[in-house]
Amino acid sequence: MLKKASFFVIFLLLCLLTFSAVGAQPPLPAVSAEAAVLIDWNSGRILYAHNPHLVKPMASTTKIMTAIIALERGVMNDEVVTSPKAANTGGSSIWLEEGEVKKLEELILGLMLRSGNDAAVAIAEHISGSVEAFAELMTQRARELGAMNTSFKNPHGLHHPDHYTTAYDFAIIAAHAMGIKDFRRIVATPSVTISWPGHPWNRILHNQNKLFNLYVGAEGIKTGWTTPAGRCFVGSAERGGRRIISVVLNAPDIWEDTVTLLNFGFENFTYETLLKEGQNLKSVVVIEGESGKAEAFAGEDFYYPLNTGEKDKVTYRFLVDEPLEAPLRKGERIGELEIYFERELVGVLDLVSGNDIKRNTLWNRMKSFFGRRE
């Protein structure tokens, strides 16, 4: 009898463990980085965060913002004359020489593939007239993108005490960058040859991003290192229409950390269809209409990356100024639907009328009145 009771207790415990595991959150990965963030590009959801708001220098990942400004403010075929300051900038370079003329696109390639500090200064002076003015523009653009704890003092990332960011801020900046078609093309370029006047050979710029050899679906984007910043990396990968971006700051194991984070994002989150275009969501009161109500339909599909058991954390808020007034056309916008995940607004959809509703004329009202009397 005792053996049977013991077996029952063990069986019960196993059942409890099994059921408690259903819907449980996966363990968060351990990384060497002092600060790290993983962001889903399509939705903007932060999938992983470790010290996301810790202020840190970012070394040459700075050049992501330099490229953003160059692409947004410049013209790819612009001719840029290399100044003495640009030619004499220390650190990694593409060996620009004073007076040398380069297309802006060539400089951006040198900036992102070879991490040329000289290219960064040449771009800054071309766009804003000086490094200082360009750095102010970089900081302003960061604020516009929502990176509120970021300050730039130069376009290359060489150390300055007031040149800093956070993993969260740089995830936002990188997400914006990866939305720019020319940026994606440039950071995915394996190698490129640009001219080198006065030399018997041209410059060959090889992409220094090792992620391409380490991860299926890798897209870029930028490495960085200085002694104060440590090793930094912003990486992006795309699989099955999903793009995920990782940021690691002061990470001794940048490649291991990045692969770990990207795997965590792709393996533990799937895009759930929360709403379908044309889905009937609620009835809305209509006055002066042949019908007293309209059906509110979702104006488009809405997808969101969710982990196991997270659907219950999604809530909705209808914004419709009821009652509506006839006439209404099918497909006409009649309000909005706010979508929340854990009380955070993650999306807004138009609500549209699911049917035509004609205005109730005097003749129709009379027919209806006398019809009821019969």
C-alpha cells in the first residue's frame, strides 16, 4: 500500500512539473557583454535586455549614425574633397590623401566596410562643414529617433568623455538604419574596389564583419573597439521575413554573444496573427441610418512576436466616437483600435465600416411608420 502511495505522489509531482512548464518563459541567455539588447525590427519589440540603459562608449559603431546622416542628407554621387584634417585622422583608415576627390558613396563604403576614420571626417565636413557641427546633427537625429541617452562628439567613435550611448538607444538607431535600402546594401557588400590616384593599384575594401561567416541570414552591420569602450558590435540577421538586431557593448565575446542572442530571438519568438484584415471586431451604433448599427472591421492585418503563453498579455482599446451618423460607405474609416502588450501600446489599426449604411430619408421613415401601423 505504501509503494502505491509513493508511486502516486511521484506521478502527481511529474504531472505538476509538466503542466507548470507549459507556457513558461525560456531562460534568458547569458552573455559576456556589459550591456546588450535584442530588438525585433518588424515590430520594435525588445526581445532581450541586459543593462539596456547603462551609458557606455560605443567606439566605431558610431559610424552607423554617420552613415545614416550621409544617406539622408547627402547625394551618393557627390564629390568630396579630402581635407588635411580628414587625411591625418588617426586609427583605422582607407588611406585618404589630402586633396583626393571621392564620391560620397565610396566614402560610405570605406566607412562601413573598412571602418575608415578618415572617411568619417571627410563625410562630416562635406555634410556639415565641420566635425563639430556634424556631431551636433548626429545627436539631434538620435533624439528624433528616440535615442534620448546618446551623445555624439565625432563621426568615427574615437574616445571622447562625452561621446556615449546605451544598448537600448543604439538598437533604435540601428533599426532605423536597417530600414534604409542603401544602408542595407552597403553593409552587406563583401568587398569593393575604389580608386587610389597616384598609386599603381586600387584600394580593395573588404567587409570586416565576421557575422557573415558565422550566421545564416546575417545582414551586417558594424564592429567597434577602443580601450575605454571594449569590443562592441551591432549585428542584424533576417530569416523567413523576420529581421532581428542585436547590440552588445563592452563584450569580450562579441561573436558568441551575438549568435546566442540571435538564436534566442529566432527560436523563442514567433509572429502571431492577432488580427486579420476584414475581421469583425464589434458593432457600432449609427443614427439617422436605415440600419441602427455598423460592423467595425479591422482595416489591416496585425502581427506581433510572442513567446509561449503570451497571448493573454495582449489587450485592446476601441476608439470610436459613438454614435456614428449615416451615411457610411463600406470600408470607410470609423475609428481606431489600440493594441497593448503588457500595458504598452504596440500598434494602432484603423477600424472601417463593414457595410454600407444609407441615410434614413423622410420617405423611408414614413414607410416604416405606416408599415408598423398595419
